[in-house]
Amino acid sequence: MLTACEYDFIVPTPPIPAPPADDTISYSQDIQPFFNNKCVACHGGSTAPVLLTGQSFSALVPAYVIAKSPETSDLYIVCKPGGSMAAHTSAAELALIYRWIYKGAKND
């Protein structure tokens, strides 16, 4: 007697390439505006992490962000496909978050 198995194939998300050495990214100019536009409606005080201007960086680093390690940073993990915030994050925004973390997650 033969039986069949059903398989669901998981197609992995291709890795985002490392940004070039001369890449410039600013927390205040690039990352905080993303939070302001997409995140503060829910993460504006009652739901952690608080992502309001002036509070977001200290709420994220180091609790949710490991500098230079996007793949192990909770912020990146929840925003990438399959993550709980993926529906709210475009591919361009995800790449922005990746670049910022990869470049050292600086508060500039």
C-alpha cells in the first residue's frame, strides 16, 4: 500500500545585500519618519516599544535592535515577510531598516 505526503514549500526571502561602504543613512531623517508614518498609531505610548520622536531610539536599542546584526534584531524580524508587522512594511522600508541596523544602528 502506498501513501502520499503533502508538502508545503516555503520560499525563503532573498537576503538583502549589504549596503555599500559609502551608504549614508540617518535615524532622524530616514528611520523616524517611517515610524511616524506607519507605527506611532499603535506604538505611540500604550504599546511597547514607544516609537514617538525623542523616545524611539532608547526604546529600541538594545532591547529590539542589535547593532550591525539585522537578521537577529527583533525590529527587522517583525517587519520582514512572515513577521507580525510585515503587512505594514514595504520592501523599501524593510531595506531601510536593514541598512540602518547593518550600518551600526546609530542615533544620528
